[in-house]
Amino acid sequence: MKFNKDSVLGTMVFALALSLFCSFLITGTAEILKERKIAKKRNEIKRYVLVAANQPTDDFVDFFDDNVKPQLVDLNTGKAVDGEPMDFDPKMAAINKDTSIKPKKDLAKIKRRANVARIYKVYGDDGKLASVVLPIYGKGLWSIVYGYIAIQPDLNTIENVVFYEHGETPGIADFVTDPSWAAQWHDKQLFDAKGKVAFKVVKGGAKEGDVHGVDAVSGATKTGRGIQKSVQFWFGQEGFNKVLEQLKTEVGA
């Protein structure tokens, strides 16, 4: 029997075929956009890591791929774990109760801390370790402030810091993303002689020669205090403490 495309059946077949075509087109477009979004997010991470490490950001993707080794580490043991580091989602890991814990002393006010973290070992052109970049985050006044801290091979001296995401008061807490404020962190010491986290954000300004303090900003005291507590948490016993101990055995710090 000859198929009549103008019949009711023909119209239905045409409508079904068109629907399937549009569905496949939308699915394919969504998949392409998803891949582009993931690639963009990864490139943002790469750039921020290099900013924290005081490394060049021109052609940052190639520089990152050639000079940076991302690594997943178990915060409870300090040891490396298997997996593709750039596929890891730290925010989802922190939300999931099966992959996170509730800190005993939640200085950073993050509620839950993922068991695994992604760190970055940055190497110079000579092949030697230049710095280790670690992610930190914690509550400021209104929001969670996210950033990266790079520490030098002695695993105590700060190379640089970058904060890339927050919802603090505009016009007051903008210092968080101000490179001139971040520059104060360079060469500051995280730990005192006894190994206790001593870094602080000092209200009224750090005194000359203070190797642990950076200036607080007037009007944004609570944001600064939140950042200080985030550093204290992430470099303490429930943060990167065991990771740093493991790294010390690797670099001889």
C-alpha cells in the first residue's frame, strides 16, 4: 500500500520524526554545552592555582599542564588516593555524608569537610618543587569565602593567596580579591616555632616584623576574622595537617 504523507497517519509519523529529531538535537547541544562548561571551570581553576603560586598566567593552560601536578589526598591519612584529580568535585564530596565528616572543632564554620581534597604541586622550569597550592574555604560575615594558598617547599612560608568566590558586602569586603592585600601574605609564616598555626589577620594592622600577621581592613573585621579562622582550621589537625606531614617526608622539609 502506498504511503500517503498527507493522511492522518502520515501527519503523525512526520510529527513523531520531527519530535525525535529535535530531541536528539537538543540532547546533543546540551552535551556540547556541558562539556564546554566543564572545560571553562577547569581552566578557571588552573588560572587561580597559578595566581596563587605566583606563576605566569599568559598561556596558563599550557603552563599548568606542563608544570603542575594535581593530586587527590586523603585528609584523614595524608596519603595520595587514586582517581582523576580534575574530575573530583570537592563541593559535592563535602555535601555527601558518605564522603565527608562533621569537624569536631569547626573553626571555619563549614559544617562538613570532605574526606578527600585536591592539591597542586607546582614545579619550576628546573623540575624542582616551587610551591604546593592548597584549597581553603570558610565563612566570612555573610558567605563562604573560597580561595587557594600556595606554600613554599618548606611547607610553612606562604608564597601567595587568591580568593576567588564570596558573597561578602560589596564595597567593604572587596579587599578579599584585592591583589595588594593578598601581596601582604607573601613570605608570612603559617606556623610558630612549636608547630602551632600562628597566622592572623590583625585588627589595626600588623606590626612591623610580624612574620605571622597581615592587616585587617576597617569595616570588614568579621570577614577578616573568618579568613583567619579558615586558615587555622585548614592547616590544623582536621585540615591539611596529615597531608603536610606526608609532604615533609617527600620534600625533606
